[in-house]
Amino acid sequence: MAKKIKSSNGISKYNRNKYIWAYIFILPQIIVFFGFSLYPIVMSYVYSFYDWSGIGPLTNFVGLKNYTRILTESSFWNAFGNTFVYTAGFTVVSISIALILALVLNNPNLKGRGIYRTVYFLPVVTTMAIIGIVMQNIFGTQGFFNEFLKAIGLIDQSISWLSNPVLAMILLIIIGSWKEIGITMIYWLTGLQMIPREVYEAAKIDGAGSWQTLRYITLPLLKPIGATILLLTVVSSMRVFDLVKTLTEGGPYFATETLELYIYRFAFAPDGPSQVGFASAAGVILGLTVFIISLILGWVVYKVSGQKRKPLGGGIK
Amino acid sequence: MKRKLVVLLSAFLLLMILAACQSEEADGDRDEVTLELWNNLASGSTFFPKLIEEFEAENPDIKIELNNVNVESSDAEYQAAISDNSLPDMFITDAFSMNELVDLDLVHELNSVFPEEAQEEYTEGVFDEGNTRIGDNIYLFPIFKGGTYMMYYNKAVLDDLGIDTVPETWDELLAVGKEVYEKSDGNTEGLIFGGTSGWLVDAFVQLMATELSPESRMDYVNGEYSFNNEGNVETIEFLKEMLDEHALSQLTLETNSTVAREYFAVGRTAFLIDGNWTGQLLEDENEFSDWGVVQLPTKNPDGKQYGEFGVSSNDGMFVSNNTEHWDEVEKFLIFLRDNMYEELVNVGEATIAKEFDLVDGEAPFEQIEDIQDIFSTMSIQVPNPLAVNPEALDVQLEVLKNGPDSSPGEILMGYLTGQVSDLEGELEAYESAYNKAFDDALEAHESVTREVFQFPDWVPYEPYTEEDHQ
Amino acid sequence: MKNRTAMFMTHTLLIVFGIIWIYPFIWMISSSFKTNSTFLTSGINPLPENIHWDNYIRAWEVANFSGYFLNSVIITLSTVLIVITLSCLTGYALGRVKFPGRKVIITVVVALMFIPSGYTIIPLYELMKMLGLSDSLLGVILAESSGAHILFILLFAAFFSRVPQEVEDSAAIDGAGFFRTFAKIVLPTAKPVIATAAIMQFIWTWSSFLVPLVLTLNSPELRTLAVGMLSFVGRYQTDWTGMAAGASISLVPVILIFIVMQRYFIEGISGSVK
């Protein structure tokens, strides 16, 4: 009896020591988080229940009025729809092109892989605001792209890329994807490097061609990380803002106005009174939408990757 | 690892020291008073430094610190400054209205800067209720007296193409625009304006609409909003025709006012619609002087247009109620009152709040006279509900807030890109949503009735002065 | 032979697409050598007629980019340092120790990843003001480092959880305590993850806009490059070529960092997921 107590005491002492260290390690992050992040987030929820212009005390509590007003505004639903169109287009384009690039750049026999990776990663590191301005000039009616198409004889009349509602959205998706493909490519490369070399060798011995290897070995093995990439891409693209703000300003005639832009328009109204309470409510709705979508996708990720291996960071067991 | 920790720690220490140094610096010298001034006027970054230098030479114990804030970000900056009571001593903003600032007790009255005799040197109406004054107190230091919009033409382009009519009517503008396009093989076009600058489109469409429908926007006789009127419809239809006939450049649809001005200055279009400050920018920013300016074209040869006269928050300067150096601020304001307008004219500002003729300055370009003329014909005092009942402003603000999202300018752009097909339907929907917001606001404010907004004796295109308000 | 042709084709395609891919950058850099008046009219030709260094001089001196550059470097490096330290420590604790309450913390951490934050800039400013940190570089650094860096925490946790138990055990036999095991034995193997987190955090902080803008309201001299870019945009005029020069200046450090750390970058993610 006495012996047993002693030994369990010993183990728990060792463990307790470890636990204390673990808490010490976590403490700084907790302090920083609760110290600097929680208050602003909570306040942004509080604002959504007030009619508040962004200055002065919060006096005019209006309950759910901001929310009911938003849900009946057709301009909100327009922005909501645009956000989904953008997200869908962006997700398909960026994920697929990034995958192709990653497959090509993963070939160990390819010389200069590092240079190519840097080149294709370059747009990721640039500030969105600058890209918007540069692209506006390139895709303007008299910009480089139209002049180029004319020079090679593809068109003879300039195309108004930015003032046609459909073309403007397509352009937005293409440029948005161009900007982010570099990072998605890195994610895919990561996935490709996780596939053990032996698997390929075994396939080779079985006489599989490169297409068959891709179709029946590589792609299925990429599924788990693919699901994670999907989740990250969707969540980030629903919050698209800088690009739209600088490239189209939501135009022509609200055809590319996304939710973040809609929120911005009310929080920092260029003319007329700012409506921070209303904008906050729209922000909460956007947040909840993102939250629900990520829950659904997260469930899909979980299903696809199976219980054994959770994607990115699933190593914690 | 230890070494790394040492590096890490010393980096932190360094930062702490840096931070500490900065806060000490801010204290400054005790004998010297430093006043802060936030400016968001484009030309302010030119004329303020000059004025400040002069003032500091006369008053060696006062220093003025000028901070040019950017319009894009100024809302966030002002919101933050207000939320912790750190507004600068003096500031120019378009983020908030005078009423809002006064309501929150954020701004200092300026009565001692503008005694009766000083007020007389200013244009009529500048010191009216709601412009610079609320009740008995003046809160806004008037710099400009609002603005208007006009049409600029590129003389070089017209000369090159051998065109010598400067269009005054819609038909002439359309004809000349077509001529420019054809004669230059499409290399040069007729008209451009910054279609993505919403404020610009809204404002000039409204001006053009007042020819056929003087009641456009606010029907002062009946006290209700009017948007689905002949003026708006015809103006929008006309601009659409211009676009279809290549008399209005396609570039209009995708450029803002800055870029539109650049296209105009390099000779890509013959005409540009923009504000009264544009002449100065053409000279300074685009280094282009071969231009002229006329009133916006009218549908009928003798057509009249008018714009509502009013001083707004971005036309003047406020003093923070928190200022610890009111005496020095007052000194500086009086100095500005006596010297600033001359400098304004010197940099080419045409719409100064003081009587233009009483100011000595010499404009850097001669067209300033034309701009000044157009401004005085266009800018007309209209009935002011605030003069009847100051609380009318709360109603107006609420209408702005709850009114519909779009605007006639947006509808024009939608119509030009083909996204709006039922023009009148869209305007009608806009108008009724606006009037509904107005009705709701009136209902919510018992002290304000619709009569406050009704002026049966109003005559269009005629100034409605303080006496008319009784 | 067939392989060689295929390789040649691959290179050709990669180069052609690569040029299209970075054309906007070529355009941006060439614009930074043009004058504002030739900028809009030069059409398809990317080469400036004359090289104008004025834009760089204007950006560096008049728009005070030299000062902004230093601020950006201080803010970004400190933020990267803080964020990595915090998330590395947290990741180690979560990944290696099964302490009570660990599950709760992981759940909270993952939930936070998606917590929608709305209009936080004003309360953040108020908070910094209360702490007396507004208008100081330290305030900006702390604000930039705030938030739970979920992705990094998860990366670190996943990486550390894969370190074999024997490593820890043998360290314990040698008499190394918890902290020494972490610092001396496990941490040095985490270089790739550190590099990954460093690059990503560097990119984000370097281009962050609203936070440094609002937190340096009363001290324009403390602004960063991204905020300073605004000084080229006026209400009625934009200095396009000055802005292009400014953008080119601010791009250089990020590209350098990426090129130097590129090798670890991919390893970093795959290392923790493997």
C-alpha cells in the first residue's frame, strides 16, 4: 500500500513538473491573446446592437434592428451573392492551376526549380493595393492587354474589361487567383513531398505509365491535404477586400461589390454619416457565414482524410 | 540557445528604450507652444507651410505642426482621435458634419475671430445658420464657399483638328464630340469624366438636371424629394447617346477623376467635366496650360442651371474644444483670416469664402476669372430648413443614413454600362425609397414638421436670402 | 530523347508563363523610371525612353521613405520574433505534453481560427491608448503580434508531436530538464517550421496597413512603408510613378527574405504534416 502511493507520487511529481512547464509555455500566448485581441473582437459584436456613427458614447441601443435592416436590403444580398461567385471562381481556378504548377515543379529532374518557384511565388509577397493599380492600367480600355491583343490581331476593338459586369468579375477572379496561386502551390508541393518515394517505385515496377501513376496514385494520396487547401482557400477568399477596393471599387454598378467592401462602405462612408453599428452587424453576419461554411468544409475534410490522419496540424493526438 | 536569448532580450530592451525616447521627445520645450493642424485639402500642403512660416516669424514662441492627412484614411484617423479625445488643436475634415461635432461638444466657438466687421468681407450667406454657424455661435472657420462643376476644353486638341466651336448646348457637344472622334480616326475622343468617382457624377448630373427640373433632388415648394424627373431622365439619356455615338469616351466608365484629368491633359479627349479646383490641378500637377473652361452644356440654348450654395465641413477649419492653447490658436486664426485668402488665390483657388474682389492675391493662371464667374452664376442660395428649425438637420441626417443605397449618379453609370435597362423605373424606386425614409424621419422627430421643408414662395434660379426666410 | 524533348517543352512553357506571370512587376519597375506624363501614354512598350531616378529620390527623401523603411524593419522583425516565440512555445506545450485542460485549449484554439472579427480598429486603438502605447513603435508591434496565430501554433504542435519520445527520454537521462530539452535538443530541429512561420508573418506584417496607420496617428514619423504609400495618393491627384518607385522599394526586402528562406519553406510545412 505504502509502496504504491510512493510510486504514483513519483510519477505525478514528474508529470506535474512537466505540466507546470507546459502552462508556463502557453501563458505568454494566452496573455497576449486576452490582453490584445479579445477586447476588440467582443466590442465589434457589441457595436452591432447600437445605432452608432463611430464617435461619441454608445447610447442608442437598437437591439436587432441593424440585423433586420440588413437582411431586407437588396444591396446586401447582391454583395452576398457576389462574394459567393468570387469564392467559387477563385477556389476552382487557383486550386487547379496551383496543383498543375506544383506537379510540374515537383519533378526532381527539373533544373532551376528554385528559380521557377520564386517567380511563381512573387505575386504573393506584393501588396494588394499596388496590384490593383497596376492591373487597372494593364486591363484598361487603352491598357497594355488590349493593345497587345490588337497587335497580334486577336481583336480589333478594345474590350472594356472593367466596365462590363461579367468581364470585371472574371478579371477579379483571375487576378485574385494569380496573386494567391503561389502560396497554394507551396501547400500542394508540401502534399506531394509527403508521398513516399517507394510508392512511385512500386508503381513503376508494376508498369504504370506517368498518367496512370498520377491518376491512381498521386491524386488519391493528395486528397487529405487537398481538402485542407480547399478549406483555407474558401475561408480566405470570402474575405476578399483590398483587390476589389483598388481594382473595381465594387463596380460597375455594384456588380463586383463583395461583403467586405459593403461593410467598409458603411463603416467609413465616403459621403454621408458613418454607420459603424450597421457595418458591425454586417461584419458579424459575414463572420457567421464563414464560420458555418468552414464547419461544413471541416466536416468534409474530416470525412475525406479519414480518422487516422488529420490534415495540417492534425498530428496532435 | 543562450546567445539567441540574449539577442532576443536585447532586442526587446532596445525597443523599450526606443519607445521611451519617443514619448519624452513629445514633451518638448516649455516656453514654446506647439499647435497641431491636420489638413486634408490638396492645395493645403502648398499654402499652409508658407503661411505657417510667416506666422512663426512674427510669433517666435508659437510653433505650428502641420499634418497632411490623406482623404482615403482620414475617417479612421478622425474616429480614433475623437474616441480618445486627442483631436488636434485645429483640423479640416469631411468625415463629420459641423452639427455632429457640436452635438458631441468637440469643437470650440470662434466668435471672437469673426466680429461683425470681419464678417462683412465675406460672401453673402457664408455666416448663415448651418453653414458656419449654429445658433449664436460660429464654429467653422470658412476657407472655401463650396464648389461647382464645369466643362474644361483642351485648346490644343481643338486647334489641331481645326474645330473652333466650344459647345454650349447638348446638341453642339454631341456634334463636336463626333467630329473629334471622326477627324482623329478614334485617337482622340470628345468628352471624359471620372465615372468611378461617385461624388463627381452625382454632383454634375444634379446640376445638369436643374435646367429642365429645377425641383430636382429637393422640391422646395412641396417639401419632398424628387429624382424621377425630366431633368434626370433627359440628362442620363443624353449621356448615353453621347457614349453610343463615341462622343463620350469609353474610358469614362473605368476611370476616376484623377485619371480622367490626366487623359484630358495629354490630349486623349477634348473635353472634361470636373470641379472648380481642376484648373489649378491641370496647371500644377499636369503642367498643362492650354485649356479653357465653360459652364456645363444645357439642353436649350438659353437654359439655366443652378447649384445649391452651402459651406460644408471640408470647406473650413474647426478648433478642438480640448485645445490647451486657445489664445495662441485665436492669434493664428486671426492671422489666417487676414492673410490666408491671398495665398489661396495665389495658388489658384477660385472659390474662396471671402469676397474675391477684396483679396489681393494674383492667380497663377488667367482662366481663374472664368472659373470664378461660372461659380458665381451657378452657386445660388436655396431655402434652408435649418433657418426655420435647426432640428431639421437631424431629419436630414437620418434620411441620408436610411435612404436608399444607390444614387442618380450610380444609376447613370449603370445605365451607361447596360446594367440598368429601366431608367425611369430605377429612378422611381430610388425616389420613393428616399421619400419613405423622409416620411419615417419626420415621424420620428415630432418637433419637425413637413412645413419646415416647404417654401411656397421659392422662385427657381433666384437666390433665397435670409430676408426671404423672414 | 523523348524525355529531353518533354523537358525542353516544360522549360519553354514555364519560361513563357513565367514572363507573363511577372509582367506586372516588370511594368511596375519600368513605370518607376518614367515621368508622370509619359506614364499613361506609353501603351504597349514597357521600356521608358529615359531613365528617371527622380521618382526614387522623391520617394526616398520627400515622401520620407528612408524613415518609413527603418520603421517597417523594426516593426516587422520584432513582430516576427514575438509571434514565433509565442507560437513555438505554445506549440511545444500542446504537441508534447498531455497536461490537463489540453483538449479544451486545442478546441478553443481551433474555434478561434474562424472567429469572425468585425470592426476592431477603434477598440484596438482605445486599448493601446489605455496602456499608453499609442503613437509608439512598441504599440504597433504588440498590436501586430496580438491574435492567436493558429496556423503557426498548429504547425509547431504537429512538428513537435513527431519528435520521437526516445529523444526526450535520452535527454532526461542526461539530466536535462524540460526547458533544456526544448531549447537545446528539440528546438534546433525545428528550423524549417520557424522559417515557414517567419516568412509568412513577415509578408503579413510588412504589408499591414490599417493597424500601423491608426496607431501612429499623431506621429507621422513612425509610419511604415505600406502606410507611407498613401502619401502619393491625394484627393485630386495621384503621383503614379512615385508610388511605383515606393512599391519597388518596399518589395525588395520581401523578395530577398523569400529567396533566402525558400528552401526551408516547403520543408517547413511538409515536415510538420508528414
